[in-house]
Amino acid sequence: MNDYAGQRELIAENMMINICIELTKYLQELKQERKTHLLEAKKAQQSLEGTFKQLDNSKKRFEREWREAEKAAQHAEKTDQDLNATKADVEKAKQQAHMRTHIAEECKNDYALQLQKYNKEQNQFYFTEMPLIFNRLQDMDERRIKMLAQGYILFADTERHVMPIIGKCLEGISRAGTNVNERNDSLVLIEQHKSGFERPGDVEFEDYSQGINRASSDSSLSTPKGPLELLSKNKNKTFRLFNKKSKLPSTSPSPLSTPPNPSPANGPPSPKFGRDPLSYCLKEINKTVKPRISSFRTLKKTPVDTEGFTHLPPEQRRKRLQQKIDDISKELQKETDQSEALDKMKDVYEKNPQMGDPASLAPQITQTAQNMERLRGELNKYESWLAEAGGRGDSIRYSTHSMNNNGAPNPSSPEAISDDTESSQVIYTEFDDDFEEEELAAPIGQCTALYNFPGSSEGTISMQEGEVLSVVEEDKGDGWTRVRRNNGDEGYIPTSYATITLNN
């Protein structure tokens, strides 16, 4: 599944890098180019509209001046025919008419010039500029379509390239599904969630018709105990479900309670009641069990101790406590390493005051010591709880095929034999941790000493100028490097006192 998902991620990565990103960049370029072409078309249209406005203005001016010239000519002719008009009035009217006619002729020429200019620009707009812009837009769109086609081809090539690998991944998934062993998986799940509680023994039958064992039955339903207390009792001890008020009618003498048979995996069998009616006995059991069940419900109101994981079954509690101890041990190791580094740094500051003030490290050293003390206290507390939890049963090694659903070994398996002489069954088992000697860390490089170093402080190692040592731990920023001699001696040296060469 991981390989299959990885191939799908490869396809997505190739599409993103080779297709999507390239198409996005090209789309931005096309948008900018299209914007430029549309701007050119807009400018050409605005130029044509401006020329048309000039043509319209010249046309209106020509029309207006021509009417004024006609009126001036009519006024001059009327003045010439008037007998009362003087010669000066006639000359003035003629000059006015001549001037208006000349202005009208100029407007006519300007109108003709503007008309010629507009027609020329109009032909250029519709036959040259706009076709060129449309051709550029068409070329741009064709390039866009070609780029999309290349993207489709690249996507198909990418899919075709990974299809054999995807086919192998699918075949591997099919083989993995075929090789699934549901029996082993269920046993692993049982081992992970087994409770470790002991199974109770059979309930003894008490014959009250003879008045025997009344003393023990009187106290059988005393103050109800918690479910953890009831389940942690020895399995050979039985629950007494009858009290002295629920007596059976005296019929005939019957023997005392018979010893319980070994309980099968599915629970205890029904007891033998001889000649007593079975239905009557079941009714009596039902009457006596109800108060006990109601007493269990009252336990929900009591607070649960989650710090010590006492609310969990024994096996789960052991696992949680062990996990908590491991976490605290890791934190304690970190604090210890930090404390050692601070002590080394303080020692260096005391010997070389120019490198720093040793008093500045006091708050950090105090805080680290407090943290270490707190973690040690918690570690001791959880270790004591783990020892307490470990004393509830015998720990043996086991194999997964010898487990049943209750977390106990299968009686038919030879590995189910326990050293417990008091109990006939093994209730729960757990793994035992095997502690082996810590192996030496492999060197990560070599270093050559540049100066002599006495190594008088705790955790350091002495070295002579020119000595070659193996580097075990790289400098973590505190100015110290962990090294080892050929005889196995390890310690820290100042990083600046040696030339370090790390392996590739």
C-alpha cells in the first residue's frame, strides 16, 4: 500500500512540476499578451472615434457657416435693391456677404479633409489593425491549445511509466491479502488486550435442608466488595450467592456440597441439584444476585486512581507502568546528559574565565538538579507500583499459539505448564525483558589532537598532542566531543583541541 501510494504521489508530483506549474506560468504569459492585444484594439477604436468626432464637428461648422453666408448674401442683395440705402451700406453688406462666403468655403474644405481622413482611418481600422489583432489572438489561442495537448501527452506518458510499478504494487497487495492469517491476527489482538483477571471457580451448592453450613452462609452476603477485590481472590474460593433467608423446603436428606468440577473455557457448568427443582433454584439465584449487581453500580461514584493505573486490568496495568517507566527513564537520561554538559562547561569557565562566567550557569544547574530529583522520585514510585503489579502472578514465557481468549495458556499446549504449585491453571502471562550488555557505539569519524589535554574533570579523557582517537559522538553545540581510544576508554574532549574528520 505504501508503494502504491508512493507511485500515486510520484504521478501527482510530476503533474504538479511538469504540467501544472508550466501551464500556470504559460497562462500568466498568455493573459499578459491578451491584455496587450486588447489594449491595442482599444487604442485603435478610440483613435477612430476621435477622428469621427472631428469629422462631425467640421460638418456642423460647415453647415452653420454656409447658412450664415446665404443670409449675408440675401441681406446684401436686399440692401442693393433698397432705394433709401446709401452706397456705403451697400458696400458694407457686400463685404460681409463675401467674407461669410469665404469662411463657408474654408469650412467646406476642412470638412472634406476630415471626411477623407476618417475614411482612411476607418479602412485602416477594419482592414488592417483589427484583422492583425484578431490574428494575434487566434495565434495565442492556438498556442494555448497546443500547450494543453502537450500536457495531456505528458500526463499519459507519466501514467504509462508508472503503470508497471503500480501493477506490481497491486499484485503485492493481492498476495498480502491472500497471506493474511486471521488466526494469528486474532491471537495478537487477544494478547494486546487481555485483562489477566483470574476466572472464578464454580459456585458451591449449599443444602439448607439439613441446616448445615449456615454459619458460612450467614456471612456470605456481607458488605459487597469491589469487582477488583472479588476477581483477585484465589480461584478455588467460591462466591456464595445464597443467604439464610432463601431456604429451600426441607424434603429429604442430601449430601454436602460436592467439589466443583474444573471450569471449561466458556464458564462454569450448572451445579447438580439432585431431586430439587431446577427452576426453583434459578429463581433463588436470581433473587440473591440482584442486590450484588446493584452494589456494583454504586462503585461508579468512587474516584478512580489513574496515576497508578489501578483502574486497568493487571496485564494492561503492567504494560502501562512499564511504558511510563521507559518514558521517565528517557527524560532522566536527557537531564543527566544536560547536567554533565553544564558541569563540563562550568569547569572550562573556571579554568578559562575569558570564555565565560561560571556563575551564569548556576540557575540552569539548579533547575536541572531539581528536574533530576523529581524524575528519580517518579521513577521510584512507578517501579514500586510495577513490582506490586508483578507480584500478582507468575510470569512465564509463552508462544502466541498457546493462548486462548482469556489470556491463559491452552491446557493442551506443553508450554502451559507453570511453576505455581498452589494453582492448577495459569491465569495470565507476560513477556520478560532480556537485558543484554550495551554494545559499544560504532565510530563516526576520527580526530587528531592539536594540544595536550589533561582530562582531569569527571567524564573527560586525557590526550597528547598528535594522538589519534575515534569520534563516537559529534559536538552538540556545547563545545565537547565524545571520543574513544583503541583500548575502549571513552570520554569528552574540547572540540577546539582537535582536528575532527567525520565519515561520509
